[in-house]
Amino acid sequence: MVEIDVAGMTCASCVVRIERALRSVPGVKSAEVHLATRRARVDADRGRASDAQLAAAIEAAGYEVAGVREAGAVRDAAARAAALDAREEAEQRELRRASWQAAALTAPLVAIAMAHGQVPGLDHAAAPWIELALATLVLLWPGRRIVAAGARALFRRAPDMDSLVALGAVAAWGWSTVSLFASRLATRGEPPQLYFEAAATIVTFVLIGRRLEARARRRLGDAVRRLHALAPARAARLVDGREESVPRSELCAGDRIVVRPGERVAGDGAVVEGATEVDESLITGESLPVTKTVGDRVAGGALNASGSIVVAVERDGGEGELARIAAAVEEAQGSRAPIARLADRVSARFVPVVLALAAITFLGWFAADPTAAGAALAVERMVAVLVIACPCALGLATPAAVAVGAGRAAELGVLFKGGAAIEAASRIDAVVLDKTGTVTTGRPELAEVVAIGARSGDELLALAAAVEARSEHPIARAIAGAARARGLALGAAEGFRGEAGAGAEGIVDGVAVRVGNAAWLQAAGIATARLEAEAGQLARRGRTSAFVALDGALAGVIAVADRPAAGAAAAIAELRRDGLAVAMASGDREATARAIAAEVGIDQVDAPLRPEEKAALVARAEAGGLRVAMVGDGVNDAPALARASVGVAVGGATDVAAAAADVTLRHGGLATLPIALALARATMRTIRRNLAWAFAYNLLALPLAAGLLVPLGGGALSPMAASAAMALSSVSVVASSLLLRRFRPAAAAR
């Protein structure tokens, strides 16, 4: 997949033309162009369609190529963002200058035209010629970019918005010029029919509208800019014990950098010297500073709050977690939701239809009154139709909302893989949750210690922990960690031996310790019947039991449990309040899964399930008419994540799960899911509102501009009013989309 930055697009017709040009290149499978982000995404056979061929196709269609890269590329993302900012700033400066120039020339022109010879000082015989001069200056100076672009599109037989504006402005100017000279040559001295002010105001309002649109559109990328701004531009790299300031992009894996208090970490890495507290809230969602000492990992973009540290960089500059998040947001903002197809189909035929309507409008009004005055009125109506018909609002309706929605989601810790993922997430009916690592923390913790015989619970725990400290099994780590947390002294385990899936044994302070499941102890001749009923009760409560034997005799049971994640129960309750069916699909034992499900408020539980059985469960639900969101974090969840209408990977998910998912909850775990779904629904409401406005605008404005209501006693739009309305239509759509930036999780919950 290739991404291409395109300059010079003005409306949805430009989108259609560029897509058509790209699809004509041999080897191109699909092409999507996005007006809001000025970006094209091309799926092509790289052996047949080179970057140069793709760029040439776009340039042949009349547009400029500002950059070509692999889609989702992480490296140099900050540099690309800076270059895009520079181009947008330059465009805004040019539009600001042109709009002021046009306004300065148009203001006196409108004053003269509106005076109608009744205002002293503006009734001079030279007034019409001053109007001609001012209107000509507007078209040839600030308006030349519009007129030239429109002419080029017409010559290529691919008219666009610039063509409509240029035709309208030039038609008004041309008719007025001919009328002015004809009146001077005529013997009867009839007053000329002048529309110079219409020609000038059309161009002026279009320039002002594009300036406002460009300024509003720039805010669509605020989330990406803020993410890039978290990473410092330069880093203090240690070379032979000396510090040297280098650009962040030059950092390589293995470099060591110094990070002082108040500075942000330049790249992902591990602390090798010093200790400090780090604010990672904008990256991980953790609101409190986190203590970091030697060996702890720090994320690029994190703010060093206190001590000075030295960090060993783990990834080359520009390839850290922060850059990957920003690249994911950029990719999502540059994608298109399926709902946009309707607008695309309309826009593809819109400009030719408008040209035909303009011609019909002129012929109809001229046929009604074939006099000079009738011809002038026909020109006025035709110009109004040409100018009012702006497909820009249609083209911006979806991508603008997707861009803002994806950016706001990133700020809240949610990454959507494009507009299709947002649209799908807004429509789900049911949620299927994995248990371990999704509903639960995924980290077993000590739950209970049941000791029998002379040893106390703490003594039993200390002996078992001394053996388990040598094991890497999650249950072993939970037991050893709990003993250390209680301040218990752990002896050295001699003769350690572990058996996968069974347990471990060793000699601690002269005591033979054996920790494992009942079958493993029984195989060594140790009777476990005395505590099996207790273990069964623990299992029904979601606990996993490890039997402990000392010197060949049963001494107790240690139970661990994978606790529900913080906010899981509240999130599930919120999903159910939203009318969604919630179920659990787990590979764990049924008793354990049901115990956890009961604790968090889930009624439907399917367990134990293999990965392919989870995918089949989702497939059956969707075959029954439900649109399912599957939420998980492990490799075993990947088939179901890929099969579901929406796959959701929680923070810390494996690379396989994250790749299969459509949505990633970066932090907050399951508690973030209701926020993600609420934001998806809010984004789709905004898209529908934008499309409704854009369609209604054109359906109502075109008949009014054509004067169809005049015979019924209604009014008609003048070319000046039409140009003002057209300029504001696109701005209104972008402004509507920007309201998504006000989305608040608390408001969504209410």
C-alpha cells in the first residue's frame, strides 16, 4: 500500500478524477483519494506500478505530488508531518494574501455598482469603466489561480469546482464587458446590463471560503501534531563519555542518551543509570508519575519529572511507540468509511450535470424573454447555478468527520484502523470478551493459603515460594511475589527440578518441598484427598490451586486467582445499558470462567474453547444476524478477532492479536471499550449530519439559483449571494466535524 500527498485538490470531483487516473496505471488494484487529508492510498503491484508512474498519473490529471511513501510508514513520520505543516502554512498565507487583495478590489466595485448612479461621487460617467478595470484586476490577479485551474480542467474535459467558478465569473465579466461596449456603440444609448460586481464577488467569496476551510481543515490533524510534539527534536547522545546534541532521527538502537529533569525522552529504551519519576500519561494513560530505576523501560515522549537518567535506546530514531501511534492515527485519518461511497457516486456526475443545468437555465430564461434585458437575466441565473453548485461539502462530509474522530480517539487511547473500522464499530449488536488479559488483569495473584499441620500459613508460603522463585510459570511468579510482598525470607532451593504442566520441587533449609497439581503429588505417593474438596470449592470461586507437600506429606493448598481488571465490571454494565449483548469466550476451565463472569456481570459463558472454536462462535452469532465485536489480547484470540465484524485488541496485546484487530485500546483496558464505541457512534452521527446538510444544500440551492420559484412568487439567488453560500457550505461541514473534538467520555456515559 502506497500513500501519496496530493496538492491542488479543491472538490469531490478532483477526488474522482485522481482515482480514475491512478486506476488507469497498470498494476494498480485499488485507489482511494481523500479530500480532507489531501492524501491518496494506492494498492498496487510494486513490480508493475512504480512511484514515478503513480506520480506521473496524478500530475497528468492536473495535480501536484508532494510526497510518496509506504502506507503506515513510521520512520520520519515527524519530518513528514513538519513538511505537511509547512505546505499547509504556505497555502494559508497564499490564500490570506489573495483573499485580502480580492476584497480590497471588490469593495469599491460593489459600492459603485450598488449606488446605481444615485450616490454623489459614484455617479460619474467613468464609473462603468472603473468597474471593468477593478473586475478585470480581480480575475487576473488574486483570482488567476481559480481561472487558470478551471480552464485547465475544462481543456482536459474533466471539469471541477474551479471550472464552475471560473465559468460563472468569466461569464458575468464577459457579458458585462460586451454589454458595456455595445451600449457605447449603440445609437439609442440604452444603459448597459453590468454584472462586474458579481464576477468579482464570486472570486472573492470563493477565496475567503477556501481560506476559512484551509484553516479549519488544518485542525483535523491536531491530534497527530500533538503526538509528534511530544518527542523532542534533539537528544543529548553520549559519545566516549561526552554529550553531543543530535537530531532525534539520527538516534540508533544501542545509543545512550541523557535525559534531565523537565525534558522528554527522545526514544524508547531502558534506564541504565540513575532513577527518576516519569509522566507517561499521554502515552499510557497512567495519570500518576511512575518511578523508573535501572532496568526499567521508558517510552519516547514521556516527561522526566525529577532525576537525571541515562537511557539506552532500543529503536532507531523515529521508530518508537509514539511514532507508531502517530502513524496509525494518520493512516486512520486517511482512510474512507463505506458510507462515503454514496457521496463519491454523486460527486462523479455532479459537475457535468450542473453544467447541463446551467445551460438549460440560460436557454429557458432567454426563451421566456429574448430581449437584451432577458438575456442579461438569463446570464445572471446561469452564473448563479454555476456558482452555487459546490460538491466540496459532499466530498468533505465523511473524511473530515473520520479525521477528527480518529484524532480524538487517539487522544482517548483508542486507535481505529480507518473509517471502515469506525463505521463498523458504530453498528455492533453484541460483544464477545476473552477472559484472561481482557476481563481479568492476566496476572495471577495470591488469593488464599490453606495450611494443615504444624506449619503456619506464612511458613508454608515461604517454603513454597523458595522453590517457585526458580520457576518462570505465572502461578509460580504469583506465589513468589506474594511472599516477597509480605516480607517473608526465602531460603535457597537446592536440587530444584521443574516439570512443565505439573509443578516444581527442591530442598529448602533441609525440607523437601513439592508444589504442583494433585496428580503430580499423587504420582510421588502423596495423598491429596484431605484437601481436594477445599480445592474444588476454590475452583468454583475462580481460584487455581497448587498443592504443597513437605517431606512427603501434604501440608496445604495455595490458591491464586486472575482478578478482574479495574473498571471491567463497570464497562460491562455500560455496554449492557447501551443495549449490547455481552458474552465471554475463554480457553480456561468452565468453573473458573463462570466465576469471573459472575463477578463482573456476564451471564453467557462459553468455555473451554480452542482458538478455532472462538472463531466459530463468532461466525455463528453473525450468521444469526448479529454484528459482533470480539475483544481479546492473545494469539489464541486472533482468529476470532479477524472473523468478527470488529476485532478489538486491548493494550498489551500480542503483535498477532493487534494485527488482526480493527481497533486497539492502547490504555485503560476494557474500561476504554464503551468510550471507543460511543465515539464511533458520535462520528457516524456527524457523518450522517454532514451528508444530510450537503445533499439538502444542493437540492434546495440549485432550484433557487435557477429561479424556478420566481413564477410561483418566490425569490431567486443573485450570483453574489450564491457565491457566499457556496463558500460557507464547505466551512460548515468542516466546522460540524470539528465538534467531535468536544467529545467527552463522561458526556457519552450520561
